[in-house]
Amino acid sequence: MGRKRRKIVKKVIKPFPKLFTCPICNEVSVAVYHEEGSDAARVACGSCGASAEVRWLPAYMPVDAYAEFYDIVTGARRPLEQLIPQPADEPSEAADPGELSGAEAQDQGEAP
């Protein structure tokens, strides 16, 4: 008598989608556009026109950029343009915390 043969079960690996569902219009029309070597990607909906520029890391795939787009559209995160701090043209008017103005110095019993 021979022994029973084992069944070989192959795991089917589903590829990531190329088009995603838009959180605004519920159409499957969101695509991710990324140029090689760039640190940003553009995610846009072909149906309603919603788009955003998101960061792109070397380990990212289009589904990661879509996840950031989804967070931006739903309000969970701010867009990339708002995350970059703008340089201040005018110096800040706030005094150093260690310095006291004349009125504050007199309140504490010190001469200005």
C-alpha cells in the first residue's frame, strides 16, 4: 500500500489596484501619478476633479499615496502645501520669556 498524496495549495496573491474609489463621489476613478525620483506624488480623481499632492517615500506604493489622499480629503490630515512652514517676513514681536518689560519689573519690586 502506498501513502496518500498531499494536496498542494497555492496561495493567490492579489495585486494592488491601479484605480481607487474616490471618497467624495464614490466612483472608481482615483489615480496616482508619480515621477521616478520625485519626493511628491499627485493623486487625482478623474470624475469629480478632486486632487492633492502628497509626499512620496522610496518604500511607498500607489496604495500608500492614496491612503494619504484619503486622509487629506476626509480632513484627518492637512495637505502637503500646508505642512511646509513659510518663512516669516517680519520679526516676531514677542519678547524673550526671560526679559521683563518696565511695568512688569516694577510689579515685581525691581527698578527698570
